[in-house]
Amino acid sequence: MLPNPQSISSVSSPPEQKRIRQFIIKENLLLSEIISNNNRTIIELQSILSKYQRDYKPTSDSELSNPLIPSPLEQTSFPYKAKLKPVQQIPNVICKSKYFRITVQLKTDPGIDILRSDRIELSVSLYTSERLPQKILFTMQGKSIFRGDTIAIMAYDLVESRHLAHFKLQISEVSSHFVGGWVYLIVEAKQSLTSRGIYIKPLVIKNLRIRAKDIKNQE
């Protein structure tokens, strides 16, 4: 166990204090090198995975399924009668150190009624831009890719006279660490209205880039 600052200051002997500080500096350098090596290994593994996916040839139509695009069979059997849409324009470049907001509304086909009492659970997820997109759960350091609330309840807003849901999020990794340099941000609904034959199309935000610094500071 590493000594804390209080224990160092309580040591009366200056040579002992110097020895402890040198030990801490050495351990810090060692841990930094381990983290750096792990980051390089993760990037190399992602590159190998990307090459494998480019060269991989599926043996059946079922293996071609994309988590972002429903299969033709699903489209035919369960046609969407509603969809999620952003209320405001979502920027394609965001800063990883800042929170951003998304407000989503529900749009329905003519003749489709959504009750004011309906509550719809929405979730946010992130996918790579590969041919076979992979869900992103963690940063290169193994931390959660998101900060903030990734779940929101869509409810009827009496002022706006429509169903709305609000997210406040932060993405904790730059997109340049992933294949293609950009990612998909997906907002999808828990299909709680399927008993009434209402399937909700997800909101897919393409070409989303996350940078280390605010774009204004890079100009």
C-alpha cells in the first residue's frame, strides 16, 4: 500500500522522506507505462477486429443483421407506425469534456393515436461505424462510455402538446480511437406499445465525432 501525504509529512527523518518520495515517483512511472501499454494493446486489437470484419463473409442472410438497421423480414412483419425525431438539430462534433442535451419527440403515422397517459422508456447507446457495428460500452481506460442518464421516460408535455423525452449526456472517449473516426448515437424505445400494434423506429445519429477539446478552441 502506498503511503499517504500525511504519513510522509509525519516522518521526522529527511532521508526517509526522500526515500518515500522516490518510491512514489517510481511507482507512478510504472503505472503510467502499464496504462500506456494497455491503451496500445486495445487499439491494436480493434484494428485486428476491424480487418477480420472486413474479410469476414457471412454464410447466411441471418448473419448479415445490423443492429442499426432492422432486417427486411422484421420491416415487413412489424412495420414502424411511429418514429423518434430530435426536436433541435444535434451537432455532428461534440467535446468529450462537456455535457450535451438531446430532446426527442414522437412522430406517428396518420390515424395512429398515442394516449396522453402513454409512457415510453427510451435508452441511448453508441455504436462503431464499422460494416458490422459494435456496441461501445467502455472507454480505453475501461470506464463507462457515457456520463449522465442513458435512460429517459417519454411523456406527454402539456405545454408543447406532444410526447417528449430529455437526455443530458457526456461521451467520455474521443471518436478517433474507434474505427472510421466517427460513431453512431442511437436513441431507441422499449417497445411498450406493441400490444396496440405500434412499433417505434429508433433515432439514428450518424457521423458523430467526439473531440478532446471544444471545436471553438481548436480554430
